[in-house]
Amino acid sequence: MTSILYLGGTGTISAACVRRSVERGHEVTVINRGSGRRGIPDEVTVVTADVRDSAAMTAALGGRRFDAVADFLSFSPADVAANLEVFGETGQYVLISSASAYQKPAAHLPVTEKTPLDNPFWQYSRDKIACEELLRSASADRGIPFTIVRPSHTYDEKMIPTLGRWNDIARMRAGRPVVVHGDGTSLWTITHADDFATAFTGLIAHPDAIGEDFTITGLHAPTWNQIYGWLADAAGIEAPELVHVASEAIGAIVPDLGPTLVGDKAHSSVFDTSKVQALVPEFATTVAFDEGARRILAYYDTHPEAQIVDADLDAQFDRLVAYARSAR
């Protein structure tokens, strides 16, 4: 039985991995501050501590050692460095990086693990690159066995993958226009968390995963127009009004949306996942987004408390619609 410690364990991706690890018969421990967004199976040992406080985390774990540590919570080199001081002797330190770290825009598609890591548009992505560099350097100096994983856009029933999230559904149901970046025809790989979890947990304690990096995405790459269309269908909307606005214009008018668009979603993203499939042959796309959209709407329609409209963002979408119409 493999013992796994998840740093986090209640987010969109990590919660699915925790569930799949339990199904595989692993001994699973989760450590976080106890403010999880998703439930944890009864079989999991839960430890409450702030992972940014190394001393508190060490004390809470009581000297326990693990076959693998899955780090879902490092977003800067300092985070990785601190965690390696605590977990540097684990059998496998798995860093969750990001596929947004790959070259933007990519010179060639599909993107593979050999694609350069270079994103001048998004600080988040550059920080993830720096995390990887620190981990590789620490491994060279100290012999730390590591694996790097790069997910792209991963979702579950609680995560609406569009710019406005629930705002977009509310706008469509009210007969109001919805903003889509670009012309909506770029290809976007979107992966259900349960599919990601199959690949991820298959890499745990796999000897051929040590010292390697892996892209983990599905092979499902619809256009953004299709993504919005499937959500509309699931929401019972026959003819949603999609207003297309250039990503750069969206970033100028709504600065908070700029980096994730220009640094990631504005570009077609299609990935070659043959490297991870060679080690985890059961990994496949089992949930395409037409089905994913139905699951999302089924969840939100039975959880009205989750139907939160961001009034400020809604007003910004109105500004974007007005801008697009004035430019016609």
C-alpha cells in the first residue's frame, strides 16, 4: 500500500485525485487549513495546519514519512523551497505545475513536454516555471526524487470554465448577451477532473515517473463557441447571444481578465499526452464537455446557494458588450 500526502486535497483537481487514490487502495493523508471546498472521503486522514508554516506542518504531521507527497499548493519558488525542507526525503515529490507555462503562443501544435517553457504574458505561469527550475536544481543537489505534472483547464461540476462562470449562465437565462473572447473559434483543451485523476494517481510510485515531467490533459479540444453553446443547451437556452471581443480589448477594459486570456486562453491549446498514456494506459477522455456541461448545470440547479452573480463583473460585461457593438 502506497502512502500519499496531499498538500491541499479539496480543490477542483486535488479532490478528484484524493478520491481516485482511495479507490486505488492507497493510504491517503490530506493536510490543509480545514477550509475545503469539496468533501473528503471517510478513509482519508485529515491533518489541519497551514502549509505555509513549515514548523506547524511538521508538528501536525508528527514526523510521519510518506511514499509520495503531492504538492498542489506551491505557486512560487519560495513555497517549493519551504516544502522541500519538510518533505525532501519523501520517495516522490510531485509538483503540480501548469500547462500555461508552455510557450505562448506555441510555435507548433500539439504541445508536448519538449515544447519550451516560456510565457511572457502571465506572472502565474512564470512563477510555475520558476518552481520547476528550483525543484530540478534541488534534485540535482540533493537527489530528491521528483515528478512534475502540468494540467491545463480542468473542471468538475462546481467549476464553470467560462469568463463569467455563473454570471454567464444567469445572463443567458435572462436573455442577455454573453462575452466570448476572440472569435470563439480557437481550440481549447478542457479536461474533467476525474479523467485527470486517473492519470495523476497512475504516476504515483511509478518508477518511470521519477525525474520526469508530464502533461496531463484529455484529448477533448472543442472551440470556445462550442463550450458556451453546450452550457447554453444544458441551461435550456436555445439561441444564446454570444458577443465576441478581442482578448486584448477585454484585458484593457477588465484588467483582471487580461493575463489569463492573453497568457493562455486566447491561443489554441492542443496537447500530445502520449508520454503519460505510455505509463498509465487506462488514462482516457471519458467525459467530453457536452456531458460536463450537463453535470455542471445539474449541480447548480440543485444548489441555488452556489448561483452567485458578481455584480461588478456583470457591469464590466455590459461595458464589453457596448464596446463591441460600438465597434461594428
